[in-house]
Amino acid sequence: MTDADHLLASAVQIDITPPVGVWLEGYMERQEPSVGVHDPLLAQLLLLRRGPTQAVALLSLDLIGVRLDFTERVRGGIAKATGIPAQNILLACSHTHSGPTGFLAGLPVIHTPTDPELVQVVERKLVGAAVEANRSLRPARLGTGAGRLRGLGTSRLDPASEVLDDEVTVLRVDGEDGRPIAVWINYGCHPTVMGYESLWISADYPGAARAALRSIFPETVFLYANGASGDVSTRFTRRSQSFAEVDRMGHLLAGEALKVMETIVCESDGALGGRIEPFDLLFRSFPAADEVQRQIDRSQAELARLQESSASHGEIRRAMTRAEGAVARQWLISELKGTDRIRTQLQALQAGPLTLVGLPGEPFTRIVLDIKARSPHPHTAVVSYCGDEAGYFPDRQAFAEGTYESFITPYRDDVSEFLAERMLQLLARP
């Protein structure tokens, strides 16, 4: 191997915290704008290069999600500034529910303000981070590993469910001195420790996990990417909705990530590259207006019954989201009238020993487990909120049970199987 073929790496972290007073995304119940910053919202960029033709960039953002046009502008800017092919640039969001509105313009049912100035500033900062990283590359080695974490996320629909992806996947990037330049962490769970009552800007538990790890490795950039998150949250595991609980949950993730990263042996080999596949997601046929109204009435009556009884907070919250979903379906039917599909994309990216699978929304656990089990690559991580926020991808059981997620999604009840098959076909290509 020549010097030009050695792996080079660099990582940069930037602040993307919005000004106080922005409205926060993630909960319909919020009635006031933000009042302060509890902890900063950050973005990280990891750049890997080998030789003149191989290069990839991984970006992680403390936002609830972005639309595809945002991602394409960022990819285009980075590609122009660094020469990295657009298909080799993977951008994903943590999905914090304590971040700003303005990034989900046009998403059905999500009637939140647009903020073009904030969006443009973040886009420019991300391209600038890539320029900085491209100028500070140094020899590096890669390694990957995985652990298991229980006690942070469970099914938010049924806490007793055994269908859970508790895997914590880690990609470690070391310098020649053996110290970590960057560590990329993948784990699936909604960052919703803080509820709608909180008006404080926060990265939630992923931010707390990064902060804990940086207290040990202050020169290392830690990136977090969500995984099987559509039906997983802290609803039944959190002890409170407080920032002390955010820290506790973040420490759980940090502890497992630390254990994994300290067992990884880094090597310098492995390919770098990526693929993007545009495709259409078809909408389903919706029920008649009178049936939709009956679903609203039933879900609201059930919520009222639980609120008047001694039901647990988790049970009430589940019923509340089901009632919200029934109402949202009514809006969805109205907003999607005259359309039958959306255009989005899948992405596969090879970062040395680890294959990243990017899905443009909120996959349920079963689709993630299916892709991992059937992937032709030995180390595969599924990244949600990747490149686009196209909504929930429930499994058939959720559709049959009439969950909040199945009410609010516009897709057919085979959407999970469809996405899994398309992604596996993409992974199987040479």
C-alpha cells in the first residue's frame, strides 16, 4: 500500500443552537416558544479518505429531522467544497423533541413555522465543517464493535414486548497514536425524556451521553445516530421528565458505548463508498369520513376514561397519542387529497468494516431487525431520520392495533416489508 492509499480521517463538532424564543418541534401540545438553552444543540462531521477516489462523510445533527431538499443542498455544498461524491455523504438527525421548528416544511400534519434564515445558517455551518475537516486530515485506523443496552428504551406501545433492538453499534476512528479521533454511536430510541411541558432547548439523552464521554475523551468527537426508533422510547423506563433523568439516561448509553469502544481493535483496511436509491412510497386508501370520526370519538372516550381512573402515566400517555393520531388522520386525509405517493430515498454507506443503512424516517423495530438479520455484510447498522423525514414506518401489527403511528402515517400496511426488501436489494449489489 502506498502512502496515498493510507486511511486519513478528521472530525469536527459545531454548535447549531438556535436563538432563544424559537418554537420547539416534537409535541403538538406545546403552546409557548422556548425560554432558554439547557444544553447546546450540536452537529458533528466525520470525514474519511483513502487515495484520490475513496471518501465518505458522516454528519449527525441535534434536530428532530430535515427534509430531503435540505440534505441535497448540504450534500451539494460539501461535494463542491471537498470533492466527496454526494452519494457518499450521509446526514442523519438525532430526533430530539427539544430542538427548533423550521426544518420540516411541507411535512403533512406537522403544521409548524418555517424558519428559512435558521435553515440557511445551519446549512452553511455544515459545509464549513466539511471544509475544516478536509483541511485537517491525518492518518487513522478504523474498527467496529457492538454491545447491548437494556433500561433506556422499550416499546412505547407495549413495555412487555420482547421485540426490541437493544444493540449499541460503535465505529471507532483512531489516530496513529491510538487515541480516538471520533466515535460514531448507533442506538434506537426516541429522545423524549423531556416532555411537552419543557420549553428548554436540549439535545436530550444523546447530548448527555456525548457530554459524559467527552469528559473522559475531551479531544474526541462523538457522533450519535438513531436506529429502531419508530416504536421505541423512554415512556416506560424514565423515572421522571427532568434534566436529571436526561443525564441518567445519557449515562446509560455512554456507559455501554464506552465499554464497546474500549474493546475495539482498529485496523486501517476497508472500503469507503456509498449509494443512494430514489424511490416512491405509495399512500394507502383511507377510510370514509364517518369511520374516521368514529375512531376519533372512541379514542377520546378511552382517554377520558383512563384520566378519570387510576391508570398509570404511561397508559394515559399512550391513550393520549392514540387520540392525537386519530385527529391527525383526519387532517392527513384532507392534506393528501389528490396525491398518491411521495418521492424519497434510501442510502447505503460503507465506512471500512461497518455498513450503514439509511432510512428516511421512523422505522419500527421489526424492519430494523429484519435488515440486520438478512444483510450480506457482517457489521450493519440501521440509521433512521437519514436524509429525509418521511414519517413513521409501522409494522403490520401496529396497523392492526390502530396505534398513533399507524393513524398518522399515510403509507400502506406493508411499508416495512417494502422498505426492507428495497434496502436488501441495494445492499446485495456489488
